[in-house]
Amino acid sequence: MKNRAKITKNAFIYLCLTLWAVIVLFPFYWMLLSSIKSYSSYNREYTPKFYATSPTLSNYADAFTSVPLSRYLLNTLIFTVITTAVMLIVITLAAFAFARLDFAGKDLVFTLFLALMMIPNELVIITNYVTITDLNLRNTFTGLILPSVTSVFYIYLLKENFAQVGDDLYKAAKVDGTSDMRYLLKVLIPICRPTMITIVILKVIECWNSFVWPRLVTDKQDHFLVSNGIQEIRESGFGRENIPAMMAAVVIISLPLIILFLVFHKKIMEGVATGGTKG
Amino acid sequence: MHNKNNLKGWLYLLPALVFVGVFMVYPLIDVMVYSVEEGYNFASQSYNGVGLYNYSYVLHDPYFLQAIKNTFILVMITVPLSTTIALLISLALNSISKLKDLFQTIFFLPYVTNTLAVGLVFMILFKKTAYSDGLINMFVNLFGGRSIDFITGSYSAKMFVMCLYTIWVVLPFKILILTSALASVPKVYYSAAEVDGTGSFRTFYKITLPMISPMIFYLVITGFIGAFKAYSDEVALFGTDLNSAGMNTIVGYIYDMLYGNSGGYPSFASAAAIILFAIVLTITVINLMVSRKVAVK
């Protein structure tokens, strides 16, 4: 009798979890489905159908030809790669200084950095917008990238990781006459690679999805990132109500991150969980 | 020797200091200065006085009051609801072993996707046009309801979609955090409770909940902060002109003051940003005080 109750309870739990999984996955299914319906068949369906009667890939061709989608993708790629690379150099040097080097004022600066983690982006974005406008850097990659590099939280995360590597390794390197830079490059970075990869992945996701800053500093399509591209497509992209083409564009834009997630899901979830508990 | 090391430390720190200085510390001071400069002109970068007029303008602006109302409704509905749902899902996840990883991975998917892209799909699912009432209305009709225009219709219908989409977007993070919190409760406690014949609800209330309550408070606090800063999800659903849709948020108001057709007023934007910061700070302090009180109990 008790066993049966347990089975019923389990079945109920699986049912609920499956239901939620369907709710999570359904928008993705719907965007894929709508993207392979032809324009005419989509608009003929007063009651939407859950399958495509005559699937077509022509919307994907439309997505690339009638809006500069490849331009948006390329821009986002350039923006993501450079921002992440510059950030990585900046935070590695800073984390090393905080974790290993001794200098006057270190504790004070570190405390200040920690305090800055609590400052919301909305508070500083106004002046950054004015700064970039005054420097004539609107609609340039420099203007897009510079304010996006700063990431106090990742300095903190990496510093904690660097500090976990034992003193003896550093002392041994010093005895051998290894320079600090060499120790950082040859010892510390290889040991802390997992954390650095996590930081890179999280930053790539952040860059790929960034919307507010690019919207403020770009108003010409040749410097739009994908998020702004979607907004542009939505507001004046494919002419009136060409939803299948819109959905094709949305699929293309979502795909890179979904692939990244499928490959690295363990790492991403671990990273967000640690980032979360320490944030 | 000691001096040289000093220099080296600062040298390693220099790039970070430059970025943080120029793009975080200076703006922080500047935003306060902007907020008290009256009649600031963006083109000539001049102003004609110092005072609190910007704050008073913003606080009397009907668009700002609408944005405050929208944001508060969004916060009050989505934070408790999403935390509760996340807790239920995490409890369910934690009680199974088969397929747990698969479910966990699926549930986390929305975290990595572009919220503007998926928001567009939500918009299409809910939108009622001349050609079609949309998929959601198909279900509404199925249960005997009349088609509702969720995207351009009544305020409550729009608010419903906005809250629903926000919950869909914020749940992955909460589920992840709560699932790992639940997994870290030592199994011994549960075994002990089972030996004592403690009921499952009592076990949850007396063991699980106190053990994970720090994480719940953490999620409530970050949830409040996140929801107060809502903006891009609203753009995804209702377009960039949120004021005319009547669905603007505080952050949306700040950006509208800065940029676009209604923009060019960094001093109004700054005043609004500082008001937002004050609200978030107050709520966070209250949250911390409540959590401390509960923890002491």
C-alpha cells in the first residue's frame, strides 16, 4: 500500500517536471516551427497549427538577404571576442596583483573594488554615454567595447582562485629566479584554467546578449549587435508582419549560444552557481 | 627593493584601475553632479543653476509615476511567485534520481538565451492580429473564454504577459541555486527524521527550510534588485516605445530620458537613476533586516 502511494507520488512529480520542461522548451519549438512555414501558409492559419504542412527553408535565405543579419552576427562576434580578450588580460593582471604582490594601499583598493560590485550599471551608464558621445566614439567598436570591459566581480572571482594556489610554488619559483610575469603565465594561469574558462564563457554569454549599451551608442545598422538587430527587424525589418522570416532570424541569432550551452552546460551551470553564491 | 615592489603592484593593477576609474568611479560622482544641475543643455553642456528641480520634475512626470507603478506591480508579483515556483520545482528535482540531470539542463536553458529573441516569440504567441488570434487565445477559446489582446490591449492583460515572461526568464537562476542548496543539506538529517517517523511536511518545515533559508533570502534580495531593474524583457514584448504602450519601467524611463526621440536630458535621467538606486537600497536594507531577524529566531 505504501509502495503504491510512493509510485503515485513519483508519477505526479515526473508529470509536473515534464510539464515545466514543455513550458520552457515550447517557445523554442514555436520559433523553429514558425521559421519553416512559408509566409502564405503562416498567414492562412487563423488557428495556428502545431506542425508545418510544407516546410521550407526560404525564410532563412530571406533573413540573410533582406536584413543585414550577417553584418549583425559579425559585429557581435567582433564585439564579443575583443571585449572578452581585453577583459581577460585586465582582470588577470589585477587578480595577480591582489593575490600575490605586496604593495602599499592594496587592501584599501581591494575594499573599494568590492564596494563597487554593489553599484548598479544604470547609475554609471548615463555618464558613460555622455563620455563616449563627447569622444565621438558613437557607432564605433571602441565605443561599444571600452565600457563593457570593466568587470569587478570577475577580478574578485579570479583573485580568490589565484590565492588558493599555495605559497610554496611561488617561493620555489622565486628561488629559481623566475620573474613574476613568468610565474603568472607558466604556473598560475595553467593551474587556474578551469576558473578562467568559466569566466570567459559567462562573459561571452553576457556580450552576446547585451542590449542596453549597444542601443545607446549605436544608431546605424552597420554597428548593430544581434539584440539591436532583432529590435530593428521587429520594428521595420521584413515589411508587414512577415513573422516566419522574423522567426528564422531569431533562430539564427539564438543558435550560437544554444550550441555553446549544449557543449558546456556543466561548466556554465557550475559557474553561475558559484558566481551566484559569491555575488 | 620594497619600493620597486610597490611600483610593480600598481603597474599590474593599472589597466583595471583605468577602466574602473573612467567607467565606474568617475560616472558615479558625475551622475550626482548631473542630477542637481538645473536646465542642463546637452548640446552646449551648460546649466543655469544648482538645486533639486530635476528630482521634482521627475517625481511629477506622469510617465515616471506610471513607470514606478508598473515596476512595483512587476516586483510584487514576480519575486514571491518565482521564488515559490522555483522552490517547488527544486524540491521535485531533488526527490528524483532518474533524468534529474536532463531536467536540470532543460530548466536552465532560458538563462543563456537572448531575452529579446525569445521575447519576440512570446509576443507572437500572445498577440492578437487581424489574421490570427494567436496560439494562447486558441487555448483561451478552448476553455470558453473570449480572445484577449495581450500585447496592445488592456493594462491587466499586458501586465499578465509581462509578469509571465519575467518569471520564465528569472526561474532558471533560482532553480539552479535552490537545487544546489537542497542537495547540500546533509542526508543524515533526513535519515534521523525518518527514524523518528517525522512526516514529510514537518521534515520540510523543520529541517529543509531552515537549512536553505539563507539561499532563499539571497534569492529574494537579488530577485528584488533584478526586478526593479527590469527593462529589456519589456522592450522585447512591447517594443521600444514603452511610454506609449503604458508599460515603461523605471530603467526604461532613464534610458528614454537619455536617448531616442524623448532623449537628450541626462540630468533628468540622472535624477531618476538616483531615485531608483535609493529605492533599491531601501528595499535591500529592509530585506537584510528581516533576514537577520528570522535567522536570530
